[in-house]
Amino acid sequence: MNEKKRIGIMTTGGDCSGLNTVIQRVVNAAAMRDWQVIGIRGGTDGLYAEPVDAIELTPENMPLEYARLSGSILRNGRDGTMNFEEAARQGILKEFNAKLNRALKELHLDTLILVGGNGSLSLAWGFKEIYAGVKLICIPKTIDMDVPMTDATIGFNTAVQQLTTFCDQVLLSARSHRRWFIVQAMGRDCGKLSLEAGIAAGAAAILIPEIKFNVDSLIEHIKNAPTDYGIVVVSEGISLRGHSGKAAEMIARQLNAAGIYCRPEYPEHFQRAGDTTATDRIIAASMADCAVRAIENNETYVMTAMQNGVCKTIALSEFFNRGDLVPDPHIPGIQTSNAYVTPDDPLLQVATDLGTYIGEVK
């Protein structure tokens, strides 16, 4: 018989599809074990609030139909509040972290499930004092797919579908006007979202931060394309020496100057919305199940990870140390662990074989 436990869960960082799926699956699994689930609303914003912004979650107020909805029923943090960056700016990080730790203790939690991206998970590793006295299970979610040590993150598959759908629709307008659309994808410094959606949509070119590209080669490629319209997908994280502005604007200016009729397009938060795909629901269910089993095994400071089709827990230290570490620009002493598109990613070869310009691939 399972020992009755009190579990906390919160979603942090940017929203995406699949968050409600993992929450609903955790709540359902907890109910089967007679555990209590406390949802912390607003991420660390809600944890910092007086009183803590929390609600008990049950199958009645977290029903199955919520599982497909994008966003988070618990809400994520927002700008303009007392968060890690603001606390660092004011020089009160120590006090801020201590307040979060007191709040967790006041909730009398056995375990906290933290659903977040690589930034949130890196902060959890960097500020371990916050979680002293409570077991910590992390679940990776992000549309950027920039979390090390996992083959999948919650929200990524739906974002690929959303971006592909956006490209499919503007392609019809491109055909009508014999025009090129430069579609700017999210992803920050990781090009995985651009790469997968670009291949799915049949983009003529895909530009990502990890691969250098040559504007003249891009122009020549488009001028030699079999059609006089199409899609170019560019990641928001690309740079162009001597130019500034949004990625899509920079590329559109260069193409227009070369006589290629084009316009930039910005799907923006459309990529983070949409009913959660079946694939993301399966990933969320697998990670929720893995987290619940980790609680039963009294694990702590672990992250759920999909590896070769199997969901398992890995030490949070492994997530952090196996990634590419970059100093946080806003929080002194904190590094973020990142994953990127690697030179041996098989999709790079797929894109090239399909006639897509992907940059100066060796």
C-alpha cells in the first residue's frame, strides 16, 4: 500500500502545449495512490506571493478534457514580477531564494515536480538551497528542444506541427503572388524547431544558428529554384555580419535587394499554442508516469528523460554537466546548460538530399 504523500507541481518559463497533459496525468496517477497534489500557480511568482498562490488539484478540477489544451492551467511566470532576474537586479537573490524555500516548507510538500525548460532546470541546479527539505523531480518542456540528455521535450512536437501548418498556409499566398515568404521560427540559439518544421513544410532553405550560411549562396539557390515562390525558414537566433534587426527582416532585405520578391512572416506565439499532438501527449504521459515512479522510489534531484524510446530519470547533475554551459546574462554566477543541433544530426543530410539550402554544410 502506498504511503500517502503531498506532491507539489508547478510550470515555469515559457508556456507550450503539453503542460496540461502532464499535470492531468500526474493528478490522475496521484489520485490512484491516494496522494494529495498541490498546484502552485504562476511558477516562482506564485511561490513568492503572500500567501503562496496554490490550489489543490483533483480529477474533478483537472478533468481529462483539459489535457489536450495548450498553455498551463497553473499559469507560468510573467515579466514585471519579482523573479530571479529582478531579484538579481535588485541584489536580493539570497533573500529571494530563502523566501522560496520557506514557502515550500509552509506547503508541507514531500516532493515538488518542476516542469520547466533548460533555464528553469539550470536555475534549480544553481540554487539548490531553494529545494532543501523537499524532494525535487524535474520534467523538461520547451519548444526549443535545447535540453541536454533527452531525445524529446514536452511541447516540441506540437510546435513543429504548428509551425508547419503556418508555413503550409502562407505557401498558398506565396503561390498566388509568386512571392517568397521568410518565416521566422522561435528556438533562441537552437535550430531544431526550424530544421524539423522546415523539412516538413518543404522549405527551399533553412537557416539555423549552428550552421554558417552564405547570403550569396542562398540567393543563387533561390534564383535556381524550380518555382518562383516558396518558403525560407530562419531561426530567430541567426546572425548576419554587418546587419541588425529581426532574423527574417535581415534575410528579406538581402533577397529583395537581389531582386527576389519576398516578405518576412512571424508566427510568434502561434508556435506555442494549438491542441497538443498525440505524440506530445504520449511524451507527457510517459514523463508523468516516470516522475510518479521516481516519487515512489524516493528519488530526488532528477530529471525525466526520453532516451532511445524509453523514459527514465537521470541525475540533474548529468543534465547540467553534459550540456554546453553558457553564463546567464542576467543572473551572476549562474550558467545555463544547452543542447544544439549537432553536425551529425541526420536531418541535415535529409534536408540537403531534398535540395534544401541548409548553409555551408561540410
